[in-house]
Amino acid sequence: HRVWHHSLTKKDLAGSDAASFAAYHVGTLGWPGIGYTFVIEPKNVINTPNGKRARIVYANDIDRRTYHVGNSNQFSLGICVAGDYRYDTMDDATLASIAELHAALVKDGIGKYDKAHNEMPGYSWKACCQYNYRDAFDWKGSKTPARPAPAPDVYTIQEGDTLWSIA
């Protein structure tokens, strides 16, 4: 699962970034790390050839299990968008970063399902996430690519095959 969060911190405040979340999770809560694989920082906007984008911080390796959604940590990847979307509004730079990150994860086969923190078992009470992450995937016509066809589990070598053609 790709699990979408928001930080419940006002997006423009000094402590609303990956470094501050890591300091809180490790220093205050005693976690072994930040808790998310990716953090999208709306206050840190980058000009790209495709327009403005909110900075995406790669905080943990994809295969590392992190603290972000209780008993579901073993099979999920945490993605946090800095901001309190009960009150903050989502800007285009942030929406574009969400759409592009999601498309890249799907294209690379990382995760099969998308859920909000409050859609995970035992977290229906949590006010996270308060933005519509599914709408963000299709920001301004962005389309998430189809998953690539899975490679076969078994291949029978045939006359004329080369290692290159099999690969």
C-alpha cells in the first residue's frame, strides 16, 4: 500500500518540513527514523522545466519499513504532504508533485493500492488525510501510467534464444 498522510502542521510554518518531522519522531517519540519514505514540502517550491513543483524529500529507502501507520507498517509505504489540509489549501505546485510522484511509483511497480492514513485498519478516527489524494493523482490531466505487465515466473528456453532476447 502507498499510504497518504498530511502533517497537521500549517504548511508555511518553519517546522513543516521533513527535517522537523524527523527531529520530532526521533527526538520526542523515540522512533528509529522519520516515519515516511517521502515528504512533499509545499513551502519549498522548485522551478522545473514543467513548472513549479513542491520539493519531494526522499527520507527512507523504498524497501525499509517505517513507523507511520501502526500495525500496517510491514506492508505499506508512507508519503506525507506537509500541511494541515483541514485549513490549508492545496496549491498547484503541491498537486503536481503528488501526481508526478504517484505516477513514478506506479510506473516502477512500487505498491499496488493507495489509501489515506484514516483508511488503514484501526485509524478511521484519525483526521489524516484531509485532502483528496485520488483527485491529486489526475492533476491537470496527469494520468497515472498502467502498471507494466508482470514478468513470467518461468520461461522455457527455445532454440535460437539468446541471453539478450530472454532479458
